[in-house]
Amino acid sequence: MSFFGGGTDYPTWYRREGGAVLSTSVDKYCYVMCRWLPPFFPSRHRVVWSHIELVSTISEILHPAVRNGLQMLNFDDSRGIEIHHQGDLPARAGMGSSSAFAVGLLHVLQAMRGEAVDKKALYEQAIALEQDWIKDKVGSQDQVACAMGGLNIIHFQPDGSIRAEPLGLSDERREALNSRMMLFYTGTSRLASEVAAQVIADLEKRQTTLRQMHSLVFDAAALLRSDRDLDEFGRMLHETWKAKRSLSSVISNDRIDQIYETARQAGALGGKLLGAGSSGFMVFYVPHEAQDRVRAALGSLLDVPFKFDRAGTVLLESSGRV
């Protein structure tokens, strides 16, 4: 869940100007199960997602992340592999599900071979998988958030290096922020890379806006690290949403704008559409006393309770057998 700085995490921008994002991981998960497939089955590999793929070679796998991920890690057809994917949230909805899958897949595949890999290496691999192997026009923030977990400033340097800086908030301050955030599903989805490609094409014309969005990251982080009124965070979200909308006409639409204004009229101080734009999940900062009003005003949308997550990618079980 990205609050500030989205758009500055595209390599075409941060490799020239640098970038930063303030984001958190949340307790909605992508589960990836892998095992060596016993040799008794007629197919060498089995991949279960929204389809069931039974293939003889890795190159035949349709799922782009699975096919490219196996090839990137130098798996071959000498031994069968079975991969199952389940997720708590719908795909293509702005919540980083593709990056969560990429991080989880790379994590479990290497664990299955008995290889230890740290979280920094995992997000670097996931970025390479999505941007270099699959050739998706995606940013570099979701992979870091999914691998590292927690509430962080993610720094993107012109030399391509990326670093996650935990905010280090007290439990009370973190919970105070969490309790004022409300998440709603608009019931639609889109391919993030298609929206992002149009946004990237307009970045050169939006330099002033992107620099403003970059600076808001550090203003918001300073606010959270202080004892100032958290409501200012909500008002800052409103400012960054206005800035993000101006990046490209594909980021919002009439329906999203109507939902946003309805929430604001009911008492939300600010919010934003998550992800690249046009559809999916919307998050709002809502003072406690206005939450019932906002929930009622957006009654046609699914209200999704959530908690901030600190763990990042985790191996739920590993036998150690290779």
C-alpha cells in the first residue's frame, strides 16, 4: 500500500532524478506452494493458478512469471516441478499482487533447492524478473514492500540501487495510523503495466509534479515520526492524490472521481487509488468519528479491513529436503 511518491519508482525516472516512496505492506497475502513433482505423472510440470497447466517443458508454461522465473533461476526439465498459487486479493487491482507472486515464487523456488537468499536479493531478483525478463512496464516499489515488509521509505538512487528505510514508529503511533485508514474495493481490475506504460510516456512533461510527490514522502515521514496531529497525514494524502491524477488522464476516471468525492464529503480527509491507476482498491484516511459515515456513503463498495504487516515474505514450512 503506497501512500506517497508513487511514480518516482519507475526506472526511467529515478535513474535520472532519484525517487522515494512511503509505503507499507498489509496482511493480505499471496501463497505460492512448490514441490518437486514425482516422476509417476504423465506431465513433467504442473502449474495451478487460474488455469491448470500440465506441460512437458518449462518453455511451454503459459504463466509468464513462472516460465521466466524458472528460466532466470536456471531450472531445467531434468526434474518435474509443481507450483500452486492462491491469493487473498484479486489480481490487477493495485495491491501489488503480481510483485507479491514474483517475490514469493523466487523465494520458495530457491528454498526448495536448499538455497538461502536474503530479502534484498529477493526484491532485486523480482524487479529483474518483472522488468527485464517479462518486460512489464512496472515500477520498483511493490517488490521491495513485499520482500521487506513493514512501513518504510523506499529510496531509489540514480545508480539503480534501492534501499528500504524502516520508519521505526512506536506500536502506538503505527496503530493510530492504521486505525484511521479505510480500504475499499471498487470491483474492477486492469493490467497495471498497460496503465503504467501510458503514465511513463507522460513523465517527461510532469517533472515539477513528480518532484513535489517526491518531497511529500519526507514531509509525511517527518509527520509520522513526530507527535503532531495525524489528521495532517490525511490532508497530505489529498494533495498527493491531486498531484498523481495530473500525471496522466488514465490514472483516474469519472467513477473513481465520484467515489473519492463521496468519501471526502462523508468525512475522509484524503485518500488515493492504489496502484498504477484507473481501477482497483482505494484507501482513505478517515478520522474515527467519520468512519461510519464514510462506510455508509460507500455502501455499494466492499469495505476491506486490514492491518499493517511487518514480516514481508516468509517461508511457512521448509523440510530442508532437496
